[in-house]
Amino acid sequence: MKRGLYILLVTLILVSCSDFQKTLKSEDTSAKFDMAEELYNDGKWAKSFRLLDQILQKYRGKPQAEKLTFMHAMCLYNMKEYYRSSYHLDKFTDIYPQSEKAEQASFLSAKGYYYNSPIYSKEQKETIEAIEKLQLFVNANPNSQYLSEANTLVKELDFKLEKKAFEIAKQYDLIKDYKASIKSFNNFLLEFPGTTLRSEAFYYRLDAAYNLAILSVEYLKEERLNEAIDYYNALKKAYPNSENIENATALYNQLQEELNTLKTKS
């Protein structure tokens, strides 16, 4: 019984593939339209796309063109071909701005850019593009059903840029380029004032300033010790219960000792 069902299933698949190939090679545009729509509704995006790609131009200016253009773009989106799908979804909204699918197409185009955003450690050109695209969508569609999701995606992408900037500043500290680290953390705090990494940035800025001060030549030491102490005071004031406050206080005590020693010498 099971063997019979297996043979039947294989036969149906072979017949289906045969029908697809015949339709793909035929000159019957209407048959291609019908099969493309059937395959699309069945979630067989790649096969549907191949047929749609063949007939799309032939329906330009006809009533079916809007539907076909949208399906064509959506096949690419569902195939995770996000660069291409965003291009075609944008094209759809340009051609059919009054379509009931225009808002969905605009959002999914922007979301395609979101999917192309790389991990934070890589170049973030696509992330910036995605934020811009999503923000344009939000501004143009303030009452959209996709508004909440779009804002969530923007926040996620924003955090990726924050994380990138934060890790660059932290890396300067690790490679002992303390001046660059302090400058980078200061820029980071200015650029992302509401960041969730603010407490950590305060601490690592202090750490970099501490190392810069301790390793400084005599004539720069007092100024840099005082600067590092200022960074400690800023951390303690803003985040008195920070998980780094104990380590920060240890650095502060050493800075004070160093400063007292320096004043004794003079």
C-alpha cells in the first residue's frame, strides 16, 4: 500500500514538472499566466517567477499588468532575493501609486533593505540605507498597519550602528590608542545620547583616560589625571549603581594617589 502511494506521488510530481516545462516552452501567454498564478498561490515562487518573467512585458498597459507586476516582485521577495525584490517593489509603487498593494509594496521594499543589513562588525552602508528607506516609509505612511513593525526595525538597525561605533571606541582602548578611544567615546555619546550602552561607554572612557594619564610624561600628567577623575565623577553621578562602579572606583583611587604623589613632588 505504501509503495503504491509512493509511486503515485512520484508520478504526480513528474507529471507536474512535465506540465511546467511544457508551459514554460510554449507560446501560450494565457496558459503561462494561469500556471504562474497557480504556482504563486501554492508558494512555488521560483517556478512562478520564471513564467512571470516571460510574460510580464506582454501585459504592459493591460488590466492584468498591476497584478502580475506585484506577483513578480513578491516572488523575488519570498525567494529572499532582497536586492532585486526591493528594486521591483519600488518600481511597482512608482507605476501604481494608487494601488491597494502600494503601501505593502513600499514597506516590503524597505524591509528588504533591512534584511540586507550585515552584522554590526561589518561595513554599515546597507544599514544606513535601510534606516533611510524605513524612515521614508514611516513619514509617508503615518497611519500604516506596518508602522509598529517599521519602527521596531529602525530601532534594531539604529542599535547596530551604536554597537559598531561603541566597539570601534572600545577597540582603540584595547590596542592602547587611548587618545583615540577617549575621542571616539565622546563622539559616540554625542551621536547616540539615548543609547543603552551609555553606562558602559562612560566606564570605558574612564578606563582609557586612566591609562592615558598613568602613562603620560610628567608635564602632561596632572592635566590628564584630573581629566580622568572628571570622567569618573561623570560616571558616578549618572550611574551610581553601575555594574562597573566598583572597578571604576578602584581606578579613581589610583588616580587620586597618583595625583597626590605628583603634588608632593612639586
